[in-house]
Amino acid sequence: MLTLDSLREKWREVPLGSDMDGRVFSTDLLALPDHELLSRWNAAAARRYGGELGWSGALYAPGFVGRHVLELGSGLGYDGLHFAAAGANWTFTDIVPDNLAVIARVARLRGLQDRVRFHLIEDDFAFAGLSRQYDAIWACGSLIHIPFESARKEALAALRLLKPRGRWIELAYPRGRWLREGQQDFAEWGKLTDGERTPWVEWYDAEKLRQRLAPVPLRTILDFEFCGGNYVWLDCEFASDLPYRAGNRDVGSTYRSIDIGPNTVRLAPGSKRGMLNGSRFTTPRGLFAPTAGIPLNSAGEGLLGVHFTPTEVSILVECRVFCGAVGVGLMDPDGRYYPASESVVDAGIDDQRVSLMMRSDWPATLAFRNLRADLRSEFEIRSVAVRSTL
């Protein structure tokens, strides 16, 4: 079982500078005298900003001057102290006390103690000790190392501290890398990417990040892979001009599941229903052949019989395609399909998440159709949910 204690045991072993520099235990660094600790830290930081992430310092440092940034999973603090030295105000958070202790010593030795703050992340992933509103949240390869739902809990707690028009900036491993490296279980893949003691790692892309931060409206600033597709950089803006109002409540509390049993899913002619409570389907043969539909909004009713006040609702779908390719989109009451709303899910061994947007007052059906002309596609609907965006 993956616990915070097991994660702490792993992540007291932290990367030294670039990917080629190996790792060190922060406890061992704390045992060094000040001059040796600072010398080793400075050398590792120089290699980091002369290596694969060197561009990030030049890109973000000018915009961070005078700003307040919250970092999730600080490691040895290379990024935060780099930006603090350039004029940023930085709050380091981590699950390992010794990691934060190393950063605090280095900050003092470099004369940066007035620009930094520290917060130890406890089991509840809360940030109750922090009250400031931040201009940006920085997560450089940290949240990928805990399961999606745990990462979502931590992310939503941190989002309470992000200002409108603030930035969420994250380094992750892309899905393409996971596919190239054998599509392993996330509990095993971490051993390949980050060493034998790594209990977890999972891939991310912009869509999966949106799912984790839903229903907060985001506007993509940067989304690109680099270093031969080993990393993906995701930079999003909290788009305060889009409909959303969190207040002091849990921003995930508007989520409602949709029953995907036999009485809810409607089959198109020629479609076949499989096992697993009616959630597995085989499409008719032929490109664009409709297969199944789930009514989202009938006349005079809100989604799931509940009236939502916002003008837009996010529909979250988790499915797995075993063979072929499936389109997930929206259809109006007259059977007209809206291709612009469609997300394409190709066959693979993992569950995939897609999101769609619709008006809350628009009668619509969540529709699934075959996107392979040469064969029948087979898929399973894992879950469907709706979230208000206001």
C-alpha cells in the first residue's frame, strides 16, 4: 500500500542537479559543514541550469521578480533559490523535513532567508498554515509521483491559494514516454524512471492535468515536450474570466457520477453489449457508426435531475478502448452529432480520461461512435461524471 511514509522514505533521496548527476540523501547533506554543503549545492544547481532545464530559469525569472510563488515538492530547492536570488518570493513545500532543512541552510548561507518560507506537507495534503494568495504554483516533477486521486486532493488544496490569473506550472513525464518504455503499471514504471526505491510515477498531458484541476477553468500558455520526449512542460493560467466561483468550498464538490448500467446506456442498432454490467460495448462495423449514448439532459430537467445554475458544464469520461478507436462526443435530440466536441480515444492498455463542455440548458446525449472503417471497435465505459464550472 502506498502511504505518505513510503513516499517520504523514497524522496529523502533527491536528485543532484541534472539527470546525469545521480541522487543523494538530504540527511547526509545536513551532516556536512556549511562550506562543503554550499559548495556541493552550488555545483549541482549550476549543472541543473546548464542542462535540460536551463531555459526555464531564463524564461520565468523576469516575470517572478517581486511575485509570490508556491512550490509543491521542492526537493533540494534548486528552482526556488534560483528564482529567489533573482527577486522572487518563494514558499517551499515538501513531505520530507530534511529536504526543507537543507534548503533553509543554503538560503541562509546565500543570504536569501528573507525571501523564502517553508511548509511541511502532512498526511492530509492540506496547506492550512499558508494564507497568502500566490501568483504562481510550481510543481517540477513532484505530483506525478503520487496516484491521480491523491495528486488531485493536494492540487485542489493548493489551488485555494492561487490568485485569479495566476499560473499553474508543471513538469511531467508524457504518455509517449510511458508507451515507449513498455506501458508498465505505474507502481513499476517509477523504478525505471527514478530508481528502484520509487513507489509510483504516472504520465500526464494537458488533458489529464485539466482533469486533475477540474473544475477550475484553465487557459493553456505552454504545452510542449522536450529532451527527446522524456519530459512535458505544462503552463496554464487560472482563467478568471471564465465562469467559476470557488469561494471557500471544495472546488471538487460539484462532481456527480452518472449511472452507466444497462438501463441508462442506449444502444444504437447493430451495437453489441458486453459483460461488466453493460459498460462494455462492440461497435457496428463502419466509420462513424454510432454505438451507445447516455442522455445528459432531458427536457425540463437539469443534468441528473439537478438544476445547475452555470451556463456550462464539464463532462468527464473515463474509458478504455480494447480494439480500434472510439469517438466520444455530443449529440442533440434530433440525432445531429457535433464533431467539434469530439475526443478520440485509441486502443491501449490504460484507462483514458477525456472532457467535454456543454450548456446546462441544452438537451444532449453523450455519444460514442466507431472511428475505424476497417473493423469493429471494442470499448468499456469506466465512469461518467459532470461538474459545474461555476
